[in-house]
Amino acid sequence: MQRIGVFVCWCGSNIAGTVDVHAVAEALKTEPGVVFSTDYQYMCSQAGQNIIKDAIRDYRLTGVVVCSCSPRMHEVTFRKTASQAGLNPYMVEIANIREQCSWVHKDVPTGTEKAIILGRAAVAKVNLNAPLTPGESLVIKRALVIGGGIAGIQTALDIADAGFPVDIVEKQPTIGGKMAQLDKTFPTLDCAACILTPKMVDAAQNENIRILSYSEVEKVGGFVGNFEVTIRKKARYVKEDICTGCGACVEKCPMKKVPNEFNLGMDNRRAVYIPFAQAVPKVATIDPNYCNMLKNGKCGLCARVCTAGAIDYTQKDELITEKYGAIVVATGYNPISLDKFDEFAYNQSKDVISSLEFERLTNAAGPTAGKLVRPSDGKHPHTIVFVQCVGSRCDACAEKGKEYCSKICCMYTAKHAMLTRDKYPDTEVYVFYIDVRTPGKNFDEFYRRAVEEYGVHYVKGMVGKVSPEGDTLKVQASDLISGKQLHIDADLVVLAAAIEPDASARPLATMLTASMDTNDFFTEAHPKLRPVESPTAGVFLSGACQGPKDIPETVSQAGAAASKVIGLLVKDKLTTNPCVAQSNELMCNGCSSCELVCPYGAITYIDKEFRMPDRSIQIRRVAQVNPAVCQGCGACTVACPSGAMDLNGFKSEQIIAEVDAICR
Amino acid sequence: MPVNGYKPLIVAFCCNWCSYAGADLAGNNRLNYPADVKIIRVPCSCRVNPMFVLRAFQRGADGVIICGCHPGDCHYTSGNYFTRRRMALLFSMLDYLGIERERTRVEWVSAAEGAKFAATMNDFAETVASLGENKRLEDLRCKK
Amino acid sequence: MKVRYFPGCTLKNKAQDLDLFARKSALALGIEMEEIPMWQCCGGVFVSANDEVATKLSSIRALSDAEEHHSPLVTVCSACHNVIKQTNHQFNTDSAFRQKAVNYLASDTVYQGGAEIYHYLEMLRDLVGFDEIKKKVVKPLTGRKIAVYYGCLLLRPNSVMKMDDPENPQIFESLIRALGAESVYYPMRNECCGGYIALESKELAEKKSRSVYESAKSAGADTIVTACPLCRYNLLKNNSPLPVVYFTELLAEALGAKEDSNE
Amino acid sequence: MNNRQKQEEILRISGVNARKCMKCGKCSATCPAYDEMEYHPHEFVYMVETGDIDRLMASQSLYKCLSCFACVDRCPRGVQPFKLIEAVRLMNIRKQGNNHMTANDIPSILDDDMPQQAIVSAFRKYTK
């Protein structure tokens, strides 16, 4: 029999206002096992905790029930208290009489009656509690960063600086991500390449960082501190360690008509290519979809001109398996496809472009060397219309775009408009907006400058239709403030497309058992207090994979994720949650039902010798739970047909005792 | 809302990560629901053994509700899918035994849905109260 | 292949060509168009209010007939197609409306909501196939520059009509190309001609029609093709410089069915 | 019916949730009859949302809508302004004596080529 102490908290008037706390303490005194019962104003205060500690010693308590706020609030506090008084912390149970009682019920008799029942259930549970000891697991001191954009690069650099080795896995042939494609950055207008490329070089030169470019994560196993990840290094048909990046092969490749994805298809590249001049690693890659040698076995020109002998047409994909203590997801974003918004004629005219295409068109390293011209005829545009919120803030039932605000479009559109007016004062620039959202340091000032100093026409309203007629784009729009329907003959229309998580995020989340929201953004462990951690232990989030964000926000989140990783990797060992499944080997019949439902692969089967009553030896197949891998969901306990599987801390008999106490 | 002054006994199993937190949020926002609802915390809705539901009815509960994370949002990835299937089977069996479908329910309540939690409990308590006392499965030997 | 055919009143009066050539072409393509017996006028426009029942019953009768015969329900007139398809959608999504409609009809066979509705164009695309039509063309319309005119009713509301991308449709163009003619792109092809206002506000109807045919003309078309009698009337009434013909006529011409004996 | 009841009736028979509107004005940007209207599609939605029904019911704008569904398709919020316009129009003509057009008005504006479609739909849209 347990010796249980009951401690009823007033929480000032939060509980005592609707619950007669004395009556609760009094009523619970008569429950089986209870040897001490009291109430106090603030149980979580130092004085309150001392009451608990003293009672544990004085009454030789073996179990504690605290009737107070939610266990999500102070369970940890009271467990610590118990442990300081020498009691196993898992002998403490909380009856939630604040959030789930005093705050939701109005009158004292009702509140008191329910509080007593909740206390009774907690007492019934503690009667069946058993001391639990957390296990320990080793921490592998190496981190994996998935995604090599600015988020991934920054996270990797910060972790590497703390002295831990990091691998960056990037699916493209170079790191750099979206930021490498941008021209200038708001609101300071520094050039994106000038601030990004030194970081890319730093990453390449840092001895703690290994860049696995043109690679993808294929399989993830293990758990916090000890993940095992399989990475597919795709064949690039060029020996990375030998290639000097001289570009001779690119120059000689006869396959000249490959759409250049770095410039969003606005110009062409060769079948063997280096994405851009500052690529890291600066190594050529052969595109197997276009290379004649790989497709038909005819050509081989690049191998002939490569003096280093780096070309290898026989290269195969390579699988690398590595162990990591922590994983950072930095898979970033993409602009959405504009196919469903053809009222803006994106698929009907070359001169209707997306904002990212506009970035490339104004970038000195872009397809036009930075000269802003119409893609259709190379002429200088005189009237440019920018349309904001294309696909953002769409209602779900409209089934076209995204429900959320993409956050970055207001600012980059202001930047595009301002830069256009600055460089080409002869252009008329219209921006159609629903709301201009500029919360950020110097953001609104920036937008106002576009209007006041650069004369950008901001029109409150939306564009309804863009009609390509001859070489003009007829834009029909509303100006809600003047109450007019506007008809503008534009030369160029720029659509601020909504952004969405990269398509690789969803399968990755499944591999990591990390949760996502309905928009495929990764979910944080807590939206306010744990913004860079995934609810899955050991998985951290960096950048736009968690939600739309601009560069400064991405960089600060990247740093925050790195500091969380470092905090994990400096530990040699981790304590594990003791509330894990446990199989009673004598009852287990080896059916594998539990193994099949376990989402973590924590259950394995072993053949074990059993000594039978007649002293004979029998070998039986029984389930074994790896407590370091088990997360304690309990799916297996219900699947088990023989009742062998149970969950520590939430044993079947404990829950049944609670049910009985409530239904008494 | 008691019907004819009758107050039902309702057992609610709530998963620790979503629904229990949703119930806490209902409390934080002071959203009322009947005190007839008593919550039992489980790590995941998939920890709820059909046996627990049967036990509750045997001991005189008038309604049992199981709340978990929304499909796809389970903290343990897939636990709530197990719950959905298991309970669909159990409830149809209970229906066969004469425990009306309305006395059993599975609901998805996220940690952010305090209002939904309260609304769900109000609705469920009202429905169960309108059915009156559960006599079918109650084991009178359990009554003192 | 057999289909149930709902011609609609305009096709029996002012738009007899649309009907005639639809039948002839179908014959040439090996499709049997069985006219629904005692069909009733669709009402010309779908009344979107969800408590409006009586005006939608004629559509449900036609739908029920097609369901009974396990055949696709085919319409040629854009307006009939729009009304019948929207009515079917409401029947299948609004249980209160469904109940009322079933009560009103008080018929022995209750419509279950399962009819498959095809516009003639969709029938050509989905049940025959444009490649198949291309093979059957005997007099290709080589050299013709056709501006297809969708108008509004075929495409919108897209969530119900689901014929094609409402902002950049291709179905009509594909047909024209299958017939051997050149399909001329012009941006007003899916904008409203103002037809429904033609009775009341001639000026507005004229303004809208003009913007359509001028757009088609400046794109270099020699003919405008439509599926809607009202669009055709409106464009011609408002002095379209280009001839406006029904798509079925072009189809019959290309299939060599136009000059067949007039039965 | 007072204003509030009219508002509720309009929302009920249209099935529209006017509160979904985020005031982007895309419906008015897209409307082919914009220039003929006193109140434009986005104003319709706003006036129904705020209960400014009487002015709306008295407006000739109701009969300028071309039923082209462009506002329905292009609205990013799924508001369906057309259905509101139609509901307000019906509220008007369902009241006895409020027909916008009667059978006697029709012959004078008819011409020989007018398709049946236009005539029957005029009866649907303007009379009861």
C-alpha cells in the first residue's frame, strides 16, 4: 500500500474562487492510501514546495498528488520537488483543478464536487504508480543540415564555429539557394551576391563543414542524439575532387539549348554546366536528360577537352550512410506555379513575368546582364504593372492559391518598383495592392520612399484581367479609392507569386516523423516559446521551411537553430523519457502486432530462452522495446492481443483505476 | 445543459499533445462547459484501449468521448489513425449491444482549439443528457 | 455510341443551324443523338438563389432521363449546358434543395444525381477524341483563320463547369486545329459579350460585343466561331465585321456532312 | 421586413458569406458592366455585409449585371459577389408589383432575330 500525500493549491483565488479547497483536502483524506492531506495558497511557491518536501519526510510518503493547475504547467516543478525530498519523481501525479475545473465552471458546489472526483482519480492512479528511472543515450557529435540556402549555410557555419562537424545536403549542384538568384535585398539594397557568396566560400573552406551537393536524403532512422541517415549522392558524371571548375567543358559542349533553371528558363545553358560563376562547389555537372553521350553514347567532347580528366560517364549514384546527433531542416521555399491564375495571362504572354523572373532580369549576372527589357522583343518597357498577392491570401474554398500571406512580396515589390524608377526614370510604375504590409525595421520608411521620392503609383485595388493585344498588355484593374475601373496599357506585368514550401519537404517530414501544417510548412514545438525546434526531438527548423520569412529573419532563425543544436551536441549523454512501452515477456506470444503499429521502429523481436516449471528450456520469440527509441505513444499496448505490452506511467491498470474513480 | 435536471456522467480521454492542451486553452479562455465532463490524460489517443471505454460504460458512464490531434497532426505521426479505426469498430459493436452511437464519439481538437473543445463538450453533454441514463452496459454489481 | 440529347428551345427556333449540324456531324462520327422526349425549356439562365426550385425542375427531368437510360446527357447550347450542369451540382450538394425538388417532381423514378453531362465540345474531346475527329476530316479547313469565342457560360463558374481552364482554355482551339484550320489567339475569347443585357441596354451590349470582335479582328481572324446562340445574335446585331458561325457548322463542313441530303 | 431581416434573407438565399471579403476589389476589376453601375460588385458585398440593403435594392445596378460569373471565378476569397447581386434582385422582384419588366414591356424591345434564350432569361431575371 502506498502512503500518499494530497496537496490542494488555491492558486490565489484562481482555484479557491470556485472550488472549496478545504473541502477537497478533507474529502480526499479518506481515499485509500492517503495519509496526509492539506491545502495552501500557492503550492508552486518556495513555501508551498517546502510543505510538500516536509510532508514527504514527516509522513514517509511514497506518492504525491498535487491538485493544482495543468500538469503541462507545473508537473516538472513538482516532480523536482519530490525528487529533492528523496522521492522518485514519477510518483507524483497532478489533478488539473484549474484549467479543467475552476476556470470552466461557475459555482462552488459544482467546482468542488468535480475537483474531488479529479483528485480521487489522481489518488487512484498514484496507488498504482511505480518508480521510474530515465535511461541514457549517447550523443553523436555531428550535425546534418538539409538544404544549402542562406538558412542552411548560416546554421552550418554557426554549428561549425562551435567546433562540431556538420554536413550540408543540397539537392542542386551548388549551395546558395534562392538568395543566389536575387539582385538586391530590401530595405538596405545591398547586393545579394555580395553578402551571400562570401558565406558560401566560408562554408566551403570551413574544415568542420562537408558540403554534399547534388545529393538528397533518402532514409532517416534512429532518434535524438543518434540518427542514422542515408544520403544519395547523385551521379554528376564529373569527379568532384578532380574538377577545377575551369569551364572548358561547358564552352565546348555542343548541346546549347537546355533551359537554364538558374535564370528560370529565360535563357539556355549547356548539357554540362556550372550553375553560376560563384557556385560552391565550383564543379561542372552533366545533365543526363540532355547529354548526348549519356543518352546515345555519341559525343564525348567534354571528356576530350578536360585536361584534368575529371569527366566520368560511368559514374553512378552513391549512397552514403552517416550518423548524426541532430538534424536541421532548411529546405526553403519556391514561388507557386502561376498556371491557375491565367487571368493575368502568365501562360499567354512572355511579358507577364513572376517577381523572381524580374529579379533575374535586373540582375547584372542575369540573362540580360541587368538590362531591364521585355522578354518578348527585348525592348525597354515604359509602363510596368506590379500585381501583389497573386495566390496569397486565397480562401481555401477558392482552391487556387494559399490561404496565408507570403510576407515578403510587399517589400520586394516596393524594391522592384523603386529600383526601376531609379534606373529608368522614364518608366511609369504601378503597384496594385490589397494591403501594404511592412512590419520590420526600416520597412515602412522604405515603402514610403518608393511612393514619395521615386513616384511609384500605388493603387489600392486588384487587377482583374491582363489581355495581351499586339505588343501591349491591356490591364483592367480597380482603383478602390477613386472608385474607378482602370485600363492601363502596360509593357510588362510582374506578378508577386505566393511562396510555398519546397516539394521535398513533405516526404522529408515523413522520414523525420516531424509534423507539418496543412500548407506543408514544418510545425514548431511551440509557436512562441520553441520556434526553431520541431516537436520531434533532435530535429530543428531553419528558414522558410517553417513559414514565409525574409533574409534577416531567416538568418536569425538559422542562428537560433544552430544554438539549439550546439546545446544538444555539447552533451555527452541524454536522459530518455522513462514513460515508454514495456513488454511482459511471459505473456508475449510473438505475434508482431506491436511491431507493425510502432511508428518509430522501437520494437524488435528476439528469440529468448525460458525455463519452464518442469525445468525444461523453451525458446520463444518475444518482443523487446528499445527504450531509447520508444516515444511512449502507446499504440502497441492496444494492438497487443495478449495484454503483454504496457506503457510505463500510463499503465492499463492505472487508467482503469482512473475510470473507476471517476465513475464511482 | 441538464435535461429534466438529469446530469450525465461523461468520461473524456484526451491526448496530451493536442486535446488536453486544447482543454487547458478552453480553461485559459474561461469557456464554460458542463462539469459532467471528466478528463483523463493519455499520451496519445491511440493509448485508449477499447477496454477502457467498455469499463467506463460498465461502471455507469453515460457517454465516452475520445479526443486526439487532427489527422496528419499526430505528435506520434500516426496514432490518431489507429484510434479512428479502432473506435469505428468498437462503436459499431457498442451500437449492436444497445449503446447508442450518440453516446460515443471521436473528435479531433488541436492545442489551439480551446473554443472547439468547449463547444464539442457542450454539444456532447447535451446529446448524452437527452438520451438519459445508460442502463444497458452498467454492471449493477459495481454499484455499492 | 448513344447519347441523350437536350436541344433547348433556341435550337428549335432561331438557332436551327446549330442543331442541324450537330446532328449531322454526330451521324458522321457514329454517334446516335436521341432527343429526350418532351423536354422542356431550361429557363435560359440559372437562378443562383438556393431557395429557387421550380425553375430548375425541367433540368432535373432531363437529367433523370439520361440517368434512366445510362447514357451521357449532351447539350449544344451554352446556356442549356450551364443551367443543367449548375442545377445538377446544386442537386448533389444541397440536400434541402434536393429534397424539395424530388417532392415537387413526385415522379415514379427519383433522380439519383448520377447523370453525366457533356457539352457537345466535351463529347468531342472526351468521348470521341480530337485525334479521332482529325482522322475523319474529309475537307480540312486549311487556310481559315478562326477566332473561337467561348463567352462566359461554357467556362464559368469553373468550380461547377470544369470544362477547361477558364482563363486559358484550349478545348475549342484544339477542335479547330483538328479540323485543319488555324486557331487565332485573342484575349477577349472568354469575356462576356453582354448578351443577357441585349434586351434592355443596347449600348452596353454593343460596347461589350465590339470589344470582342475587334479583339478577334485585330488578331487576324477571318471568322468567329461560337457555341452560343445569344453570343452569335449579339455579335452580329452589333455589326461584327467578321462572320459569326456555330462550331457545329464548321465541324459538319470539315467532316463532309454539311451538304448531305437535308433529310 | 426590416433591414436586418432583409440582410439575413439575402445571405440565406445566396448562400454567400460576405464576411469572407478582404476588400481587394478584384470583382470590380473584372466586372464587364462596371461603368454602367452605380454600386460596383465590391460595394455590393460591403453593403450587404454592413446591412445597407434599402439603397442597394433601389439601385438600377441590380439590372446591369451580365451574369457572366467572372467575379465568382476570380474572387480569391470565394465570396461569389454575383450570387449576392442575384439574391438582392430576387428580393426585389419577388415582392408583388416590383417586377423590373413585365410581359407587356417585352414586345416593344424585341426584334426578329432575338434568340428565345434572351427572352426566357429576361423573364427569369426581371419578373416573377
